[in-house]
Amino acid sequence: MNLNSGLEAANMLAEMMELTAQNLTRMEVSDHYKIIKELGRGKYGQVTLVIHRQRGTPMALKLLPKVNTNKQNFLYEYCVALSLSNHPNIIGMFGIAFESTEHYGFLYEAALQRDLISIIKPREGIPEQAAKQCSKQLVSALEFIHGKGLVYRDVKPENVLLFGRDCQRIKLTDFGLTRPRGTMLKLVSGIIPYTAPELSNTRNGEGVAIDFTLDAWALGVLLFCLITGYFPWEKTLPCDPFFEDFIVWQETGSTEDLSRHWKKLTTDAMEMLSKLMSLNPSERSSVSKVIKYLDCSWRVDNWRAIEEQ
């Protein structure tokens, strides 16, 4: 079923959340799982590698403290992840959501080979073929998410998990920010390189109706990192000189003021990124257009010499 309408997606998730809440298991983690090691921690809570005591299955356990977690937010994230988990490039779920005395939690497929950020070399990126292999799978995952009427909203290397060397197989994870298309977004918590400029300009409570173009922008930033080993800018605000130079390029076509990192990109790669990161969301290309550029070179032959300048 194709749920390109955000309203349909919202209704489907509301039904899933209601059913999940009615059947939420109560249990203590240590009764059923052996804790191996922590995989990650953030303001949301923590992710731990565990093994099922009876079956011996390794799993990733996401635990969110009840003291600072809204139950509906927990149910929402779990149901979004579950609804998307049958795609080969999206993390698999075990269909187990529960609450303990102190936490809400759910279990998903464990990635034992780190995430994409761990293989991006500063000043170098990753091998071009690996970047293309990664990009092809990311596009497939994002198209699937968009086909469900959802906007992922969190494209970044930390959320791309590796299941093989050189990006042979990658999977998207972490759906806490995913929302139905058309959802009004009024507040943006911090401007980062992946933040589309229309969100950076959100002020006076006006808000922006989120669309698939937000993921296209963030994908463009991620591809730049893979190719060059740098972020193109720190913030998508005119006060950032690197972003200001990008605006000049987008508006005039002149590449003269762009930082030297852009010179590592071929004409085809520049074209691909300029379309993904058009300043006007209505002119931004869909993520699927990346496929058109997979047979083109992305990095110039003498890129190491450029880097040493």
C-alpha cells in the first residue's frame, strides 16, 4: 500500500499506537536478557547490546527512562520503526515493546560493524565506489519511507548502520524525528549542517509544513561528506561564510568563491548536489535522482593534490 498522503500515514500510526499500548508487555530486562555492552547513549536514553537468555539471539535494546519520556512519543517511535522494518535497508525490528519499572524499551536488529561516521576519514571521505554503494541503498530506503507518506528528517552518518565492509549493506535506524508529510514544524532545536535553510529561517512561530525535500537536502549534505571528508558548512545561515558562498553559487552559477573542498567534486557531482540542495524546496530534486549519477565520476582524479593546496 502506497501512503503518499501524510494524513493516511498519521491515521495508520495512530491505530498501531493504540493497539501497541493495549498489548504493552511489562517485564524487567534482566529477567529475559543478558546485557553485553552499551552501543550508544544520548539525551533520549541508551542502546545496549543484549542476548536473549533462552534463545541466545543478539539484539539491540533501546531503553528510554520513564522519568523524561512521554509514553506516546515512545509508542510513536516504535510503531514508525516497526511499520518500516520490512525494507532491506531499514533496521529490522523484533516486534517486542515493553515497559519495566523505570524504562520503556523495544528491541531491534543489532549492527555489530559500527555506523557510517566511523569510516568517514577526515579530509578524505570514503572510497568512491563505497559512497555510491551506500547512496544507492539510502535512496532505496528513503524512497520507501516517502512512499509511506513519511519524512525521515534525520539523515546523517550516525544513523546509517553498517552490515558489511565498504558499505556492501547499510541500514537506516532511529525514527524518533520521522513525521507524516505535511506535519507543521514550528521549532527547530539547533541548526546543523543537515538542516534545510527553510527550517533555519523558521521564526515567529510561523512553522513549515515538512516535505520529502527536507530529506533530499540532508542527503546532499551527507553525500558531500562521503566524497570530501568535510561538512560543506557548519550552519545553514547567512552568517556562515561557507554557506553564504554556496548561496552565491546557487543564485549566480559562479563557483569562484566556493571553498576548495568543492573543487574535489566533478561537474556531474556538483550538478547532483546543486539539485538536491536547491535553496528553493519546490525546485529541489527527489532523492531518487541520485541514481542517475551513479555511473558518473564524483571525485576528480587529482583530488589529493587539491587537498594539499
